[in-house]
Amino acid sequence: MRRAVVGLCEVLGVDDPTVQRRLMSAAGRWALRAGRVDPEIDLTNLGRLGGRLVVPGDREWPTQIDDLGDETPFCLWVRGTVRVDEALAGAVSIVGARASTDYGERIAAEMAAGLVDARRGTVSGGAYGIDAAVHRATLAVGGVTVAVLAGGVDRLYPAGNTALLRAVVDRGGLLLSEVPPGAVPSRVRFLRRNRLIAAAGRSTVVVEAAWRSGSLVTARLAAGLGRPVGAVPGPVTSAASAGSHRLMREGVAVCVTDVAEVLELTGAAGDGVAELAEQEARRDESGARPDDGLDDGAIATLDALPVRRPATVEALARSSGLAPHEVMSALGVLELRGQAARSEAGWRRAGRGR
């Protein structure tokens, strides 16, 4: 493998040792899964769903996604008849809590409907709560909504939103994913999905978010891309709005209370909305979660660990997308933290850990 990577670097004219090491590490991850990858089968399965593959350079490729730089996906797996670039032209990303309140869902629905009146589409993540309210309200008034999924476009997740996600496709919206059909949603893929939601919208609005909500990640990513970010205020006693208030207090977002202010925000420049690195450095460390203090490899490994039946290192490597030696390194860390347990049959999750 090393010889192949060295040869590739020579052909590409790459002499940077750091790039070469990254390629070597990537090759270790890819090699384990290469025998299981069959793009023709993926495309056939996508075709049966009436879907298509969109790649950079295609006429319908949404160029705002390219703002992600090195994090730009290689392709988008798409279900729906409308062109991707048209669906996302001037669209607004609206995100928020899964455990939303009636207040939050009402505000999200009103904003989505108002954006359709202003001839703008909506983008969200297809989840319960605020996401579902956005998609449902957009469809109700005949608008175009885009659901960015963490798994394949054939995996309508969560199961409780299956009918809603089918309606998105049937009524002029889109399902998008950067992973092929059959790919299972996972924590790491949900985190990766957030950057696509942030890049797809002209602006991002957080309706409701708890103190450590994943919606805050989307908001910070959007700000880091220079997108304007808005947050809807809620009752000061509501935990569901604590994250929204935090975004405003830290300067990541401005206060928006209705669709007119969202449109004003979307039409404005995003200069100085936030500085991603500084905001990440100020994130509160209270209320520890299982993945606090872990690097990306350890998080991916933790996410792949089964709860009951042990898995081999090779199986964990396939599930996590890491090389076997990276999985072994991560397992050592997780074992020390009390989050992974080893047996003769393999590895599984241990207790909650510290």
C-alpha cells in the first residue's frame, strides 16, 4: 500500500510530507472497504427510487456548497424532480430542537410559510421537532423544501417521519445526502450533515435549541462560512431556548422574531456575524457528554461500538470508516475511560464512562 501511495504522489507531483501522511492514512481506511464498494449497484438502486447523482460541474450543482473548501462533498445523492441549484437558490436553513415546544413549532411553521410567500425555499434536516415543522409548513403552502439526510436517501430516518419525507419527494421537494443509498445514519454522519445544512442556505435561523443542541453546531458552521445567522428568542425560563439565547449573547446570531427580519437578515451581508474559532473556544464545558474530550477518531469508534454483541476491530473499522490501527488506538482511549470493554469475541460499549 505504501508503494502505491508513493507512486500516486509522484504522479500527482505531491512532495509535501504532511499530505503524503494523510494519503497513507486515508488509504488504510479505504482499503478495508474497497472490496465492498460497488458504485454501479448504488446507482442502480438510486435509479429505482427515481433519484440521481449530482457532481461538481453539473449544471444543477449548487455552487454555494463549494464554500466548504476541502470539506465539499464529492457528490450529492438526490431524490426529487426539482433541480438542486434551483431549490437552494436563496433558500434559508431553519434548524432547531427535536424536543421542541408548541411555541417553537408554531414560529418555525410561520417562518417557513412566510419564506414561501417571499419565493424562497427552506432547508432542514428531516428530524423530529423544528425540522419536521419546517418541512411540513413549506409543503402545506406549496413551497420547495430540502431535507438533508445523515444516511442514504433510501433510508427515511427517523422512521416516524417516513410519510413526511416521502411527501417532500412527491410534492416538489428534495432529499439530499452525501452518502450512497443503503448508508445507515450515525452520530458522526449527523455531525457531518450539519455542515451541508449550513452551506446550503443563504442564511441559517435557529428557532429553538437547548444549551448543547446540535443546532448550535450548525449555526457556528454557518457563521464560519460567512452566512448570516439568526436566532429566535424564547421564554427565559425555557430550556428549549437556552441555546438560542446563548448564540445571541456570544455574537454568533442576531435576534429574529418574524419572517420579515429573516428576510432582512438573508439579504444582508454576513460580515462579522461570528468568528467560528473564537466561539468554539468559548463553548461551555459543563454538563459532560460521553464524547467530551475525544478526538474525531475516538468519537467515530464510540459511535460504531455495539451495545450487546461484541464486534471485531475489522468490523468496527468498516463501520467507522477508520483504518484498523486508528480503531485500536481509539479503543485504548475508550477502554481507559471505561467506555469500551474487551472480550475474546471482540469489543462492545461499556458503562457510561466518565
